[in-house]
Amino acid sequence: MPQSFSLEIGEITVDHNWIRVEFQETFEDPIVIAKSFSINGRDPGVIRIRNVDSNGFEIRIQEWDYLNGSHTTETVSYLAIERGTHTLPDGTLVEADRFETDKTNTFDSVPFIRNFYMTPVVITTISSFNENDTVTGRLRNITPQGFEYCMQEQQLNTKIHTIETIEYIAWEPSNGNWNGITFEINTTNDNVRHKFTKLEFEQSFADNPFFLSEMQTTDGKDTANIRWKKKSAESIKVQIDEEQSKDAETRHTTEVVGYMVFSY
């Protein structure tokens, strides 16, 4: 049966300083994701979130440890959904939940609360700041039953990180309109690398839609995440952005990228 649930999408400007984002919607136990960010500044980094509560959260960019830590302003979208499993009117399943892990060298298995009908797009965000070292997350083996996840610090570091809280939203591939929101949830082919790849949307959006993305595979082991540029109503360009703490090369093999696009 379709369910009514709180959902909020926003786009904000962030740099290396923590800022507070206040929700406009009402939540009891929100799950928040924010990935990925633009490429105004070329130094690689990650989005960090902390202090998620029913009213909002804090967010900033954290550059990799080998850099100076100062970063220019970037654009990032966030998506907040009430924790739990939800069903859209067309039967599409959505799940929002959190877990904890300290895995950095091996992957943790994360089961979904309930099985999906098809393999969902999964986007995660580390929502705690229990250790100062810069860290991101990687996904692999996503199925209708769950996925595998591990954290990654910069390559120069030892593969040890304290326990962090990870929030995720899993959404079955779909597109349409719901509650005044136009949305598209999908994956690319296995063709996104370190060079920018144009991603054309199947759905028609208002100018400058909200965009979230994450690699759905870990075919390349080097520490990396997604950056984007030239976002429009019809398309966006995405790349895999490696850090350079261990060596200068940033070539990355092909990965599948999952993405979520929204406009009001």
C-alpha cells in the first residue's frame, strides 16, 4: 500500500567550514545523504555530515589529509527521508536507514530492512565525525537483498578508521512525478572513469535540478569519489576523482554510477 512520508530535497553552497542546514519539512528520525559535489576547486575531497537530528544537520567539505584543508565554495544537493521503508503510488520501493562500521580493509554486508523487487540505486553518506582523518565510502555487490560497504581513507594512510555512522537511501530505478516532485533514479553503464562523461537524463526537469550520485561498484580500488560539472535540465557531466596522497596518477577504471535527480 502506498505510504505518505516526509521527504526534503535541497541544494546548498559549502566550503571547508561547518554550516548548519535547517529542515523545512517535519521529521522524527531523518536519514540524510549528500553526494556528490561540484568541481569549482580542483583539490579532491569529500562531503562530511554530522549532528543529524529532527531539525537539520551540519555539513562541510573535507579535503584529503595531504592537502591544506582550505576549499572554495562548491554546490551539493542533499536528500532527507524519514527512516524506514516506503512505497510510492506506482509501487516503487524506497528505503532509508543507517548502520555503523569501522571496516576499511574488508567490506561489511548490509542487509536491507525488506527485499526490493529489483536492484535499487544506493547512495550513502558518512553522518558522524568520530575521527578527524578524511574518509569516504565505497559500495559493491548491490542486490535486491542488500549491499557491501567499506570506508576508504587516503591511500597513504594505514587502513584503520574508528567506527562511523553511515546513512543510506536505496531507491528502485524509476522516474515520474510524486507530490509535486519530478524524479529520476537510475544507473549509468559501466563506463564512467576519471575523464568527464556526459550523463543525459531520460526525464524532463526544471532548470538546475537536484543531483546526487555514487559509484555502485568498486572495480578500481584507489580511493575516489564522484565530482560533477555543467549541470542542466537535460544532462550533467560526471567523473571519478581520485586523491593523490600516494602517487600523482589519477587514472581510474570504469565504474557504474548510480544517480538520483529531482526537481520541484
